[in-house]
Amino acid sequence: MSLISLPGTRRDLLKKSALGFGHLAFGAILSEKALANNSGTAAGPKNPLDPITPHFPARAKRIVFLYMKGGPSHVDTFDPKPLLDRDNGKQPPFALPKVLFAKAGNLLKSPWKFKRHGQSGLPVSDLFPHVAKMVDDLCILRSVHGTNPAHGGALLKLHTGSDQFVRPSMGSWVAYGLGTENQNLPAFVTICPTLAHGGVNNWGSAFLPAYCQGTPIGNASQPASKAVVKHIRNPRIDTATQRKQIDLISAMNKEHLSVAGSNQALEGRLDSFELAFRMQGQMPDAQDLSGESAPTKSLYGIDDPITENFGRQCLMARRFLERGVRFVQVTHSDSEVQWDQHSNLYQGHTKNAAEVDKPIAGFLRDLKARGMLDDTLVLWGGEFGRTPTAEAADGRDHNPHGFTMWMAGGGVKKGFAYGATDDYGYFAVEDKMHVHDLHATIMHILGIDHERLTYRYAGRDFRLTDVAGQVATKILD
């Protein structure tokens, strides 16, 4: 016998539940309108680059990612391990991962000393003497972890949330969710990006609208002094004539769209024409560092050949940020060493740290002095860390199982260390922060609910964090 009394006919059912169906439909309509107004979904703003109101009050309104290509070693930079020093040369007293990128050797202590700095007393290795002076502004994340031990997969995981499929990049999701504060510059700029291990997919928009695509300025194989947007000025045609050309092209294509229907690729191309036209007015000035004072250039290390290249990138990033660009990425990479020290750890990490240490510290100081650090989220790190075990006697292998990144500004706790790896630094064990959790936390700091910022493609809703991601609320100030 049924425990529920049902109407005798379908007509009776509809009579008794009609108001309920109407309520559900009305609620769905309101929900769709709210998402379109507040999260930058497919309905989006009329001008795709217009600023979009975040889901809730944001701690930061812009982000810069200082990306260290190759994987800096956490146990040699921001995560000291006394037991690693004590047991140097011994076999690891713990089970190793089932999948290793290369054969693991014995434990290898850090060749650098750690010292406590600032009022917080957080330890930083001798590799970063300048950044160490800014440690009271850092929120050090010691328990980040991923799943892929290969550069290609790990880079894509960090930048897009997926190591297997082509997905929109982190910067593209931010541009999609928040728009930009300057209609004459892209929402997402990447300075000297690497062309390896995923290349354009690391700053691409995939199935998101084309305006979310990152705009690359130079690439890692050329010096930052040569990193400019090419053909930003037309030497043959004046601005008024260009405007007439674009208006004609736009009118013709809109007439086509009115007949053929929506075409995202074509609409994106028209948006790119408009943005390229507007960029002529502001991009040359944003790229031009000649007006910066000598003390400012010295602060970034531009007066030193060792730090000049990365210092230029950081100073250019500040200029984009203060002009309203929402997401800026700066990449430290070269074709010789990067941070991928399978051998010659001491020489490689010493070289790399020397190139970025002063520029990063100068960048933080400059943002702070200009009152920009409070509402700018600074993120530092690589695609994974390094093993506490040796490879080739004096190097370290890839380690996605536990590594360090840090944040600054943007309402995160200052002079604070979050999470922990085990006693030797191989695995994240306390307050573990998966890459999905990192992305969820970044989105939260920017005022975005990562579960609500979705885009429907190929019959399903996608988001940066896929079906995972927890906000690390303990790091929020």
C-alpha cells in the first residue's frame, strides 16, 4: 500500500500543484538574471570588458602572479626542515610515491641557511635576503599540492585547473567574472610567458569568450626590454581613418549576424578589433618605462644587469595594475636553467634567486608605498616543488605532493605561515591546499564564489575548480 495519497488523474495533479510549478519557473528566471548581472555568465554585460559586480565584497580588485617556471625548491626557500639537515645522506625513512619522475636518491640537506626575519619571525633561506625583509607582508602557503609530476601537466593544472584537457586559464576566468577597470587595455596581460609546456593554453580562454584571452607581451625567449605589443601604431593610416574602417567592418558583420544568428568567434573578433583600436591610446604609455625615476628603477633592480630583466617585467606589471588591468602574470624563465635543478642545485637556484629577489621585494615595496598592496593580491610560486631526496647527487626531482607558494596583500594574513609538509618536506600533511583549493581561495579574495562562476559548454557547466575546491578561510585577515 502506498504511504502517499496521489490525485486520481494527471489533471488533478496539475490543478493542485500549478502554483508550485509557476514558483519554480519564476525562481529560475530570477536566478538566471542574477547570475548574468553578478557573475559574468554567458548573458554577460553589454560591453564585454565592463566591470562586473562581484558576488560579495572583494578583498582585492586585481591580482598579479609572479610565476617561477620549473619549480623552485620549497625546502631551500621558505620551508626549513631541520631533520633533513640532520639525516643528510641517509635513505628516506618514509614510503615514496608510487609514481616518480626519476629514481629517488638519499636525503639531501639544503645548502642554504634559514634565518628568522621581521616581527613575525618567519624563516626564509639565504637565497632571498631582500624578500626576507618583506616577510611580515607575506602569507606563506606551505601545504600546496597537485597530482602531476611532469612540467606540462603541472603547468596546465596550475594555470587552468586541468592537466588533461584544454580549459580556460585562471586569468581568463577572472576576466570573465570581473571584467576590467580600463576599457582601453586588456583585462588579462601576461608578460614574457613561456612558450613551453602548454604554451598559449596557459593563458588561453578555451571555450570562454575571446575577450577573456590573455594578451602576451613578449615571451620567455626574448629580453624584457624587447617585450612590447607589436604594431600598436599604424604608420600609414591616421586614427580617424582607422575608426571609419572598423565601423564599416562592424556594420557589415553585424548585418551578417542579424541574418545568420549568433557566432561567438565572429563576435569575439569584432571585440578584439575594437580593443586593439582603443589600445593605441594607452598601451604605448603603459609599456614605456622611460618616465620612471632613477630611484624607482633602482628599487626594481633595473640598474643591475643581473636583476634588470625581471625587474623590467615587475615594473611593467605595476604600470598595468595601476591602469586597471585585472590580472597580470610575470614569468621568470629562460631556456637554460629555469628553476628545474635536477642537478647543480646550488648553482641554479643561486642564479635564479639572484635574478628575482630584489625585483620582487622592490615590487612589494612600491605597491605598498602607492597604497596598492591592500587591494592587490600578489601570488608567487611555481608548478610544483622539489624533492628532499637527491637526484644526480646534487639536484632535486619534481615534487607535486607538497610545496610552497606565497601571497601578499589582498586581505590575506600578514607574516603568517599556513599548512605544513612532513618533517622532511615531501608530502603536504597539515591544512592541505590542493591546486583547486588555491584557485577557490584566489577567487574568494577577488569576491567571486568559485561554485557560481560557471560557463555552459558542450552540454555541461564548467568552472575553474571543476567539481572541487575549498576556500582556505584561515589565511584571510
